[in-house]
Amino acid sequence: MEPVERLRADLATHAGADREERAHLATLRGALDDLVAPLDEQAQDTHVTGSAIVLPTDDTDRTVLVLHRRLERWLQPGGHVEAGECVHEAAARETTEETGLQVHHPDGGPVLVHVHVHDGGRGHVHLDVRYLLLADPDQPFAPGPGESRELDWFPVAAVAGMTDASVTAALDAARRWRGRATA
């Protein structure tokens, strides 16, 4: 399946958790219809990005956050989609590049947990599609060249005070999928 069609299929089964996410989802679906090359960051200033909510394969309740070097904010790993790549593949590749962790999608395939439209800086708008990824938390971090060295596993209880509400919402959605959320 072509990358844009695969993304459409993932979005078709995603309802959005609240009014804000449903609005972002509508924007993303519209952009897929309107943009010439929605996955290509070079084609236009508005484009799709892929990111990951990384949960551990053990029973601990934590996630990986990276201190974004340019934005100076704690965020989930993720970034731009490369040519020919599906968004869920970009989320996994970017996570490995930024953290050095070997990650995988849950059994049964990629799970889209959240979407968010935001300012990507430099005049860009990112249509961020967030997938659940799993990792063995005993792996050492080994970020790639040029990547932030500020990253770690953080307890879920600490995340809300470290990052923005959209990351917290994505984490809540991932935890619900894993059966760990309280809400």
C-alpha cells in the first residue's frame, strides 16, 4: 500500500479522544486531500510528521522523552517522513535515530494513538501522527550523531509537568491501549 493510502487507512479507524484532537484529525484528513505531497517536507510548508509514544515492555509505567535541541522542550521522539516511507515507519526510524533504542510496533501492527497539528518552527506546520512503540527499558540510550543527549525514561506522573498537553494526551491514549490508564 502506498504511504499516503496507508496513512488514510490508519486515520479511518481513529476517532480522536476529545474535541481538540477531532479538530486536528479533520485538518489532517483535509490536508491529505489538498496537499500535492503531504509527506514531503520539501514540497510545502505544511506536511505530515511521524512521532512515537514509547512505552516499556516491562510492567513499569513510564515513557521516553527527548529534550528537543531547537525548541528546548521535552517531547516524544519523532520527525519527518523520508521518501517512500510510511508514517509509522518514520516514527520508528526517528525514535531509533534519536534514542538508539530498538523499538517495535505492538503485535498486530502499528497503532495510531493521537494526532496533533502544531507550529513546526521555521514557518512550517506539522501534521503530527503519533504511534505507540514498545522498547525494552534495559537497553542503553545511544542517540545518533547530532541528536540530543538529553533523554530518558520518565514516570508517567512526571510527564504532565514536563511537556505540553498534546503529549500528555497522546501518552494517555497509548496507556489506554495498553490497559494502564486510569481515565
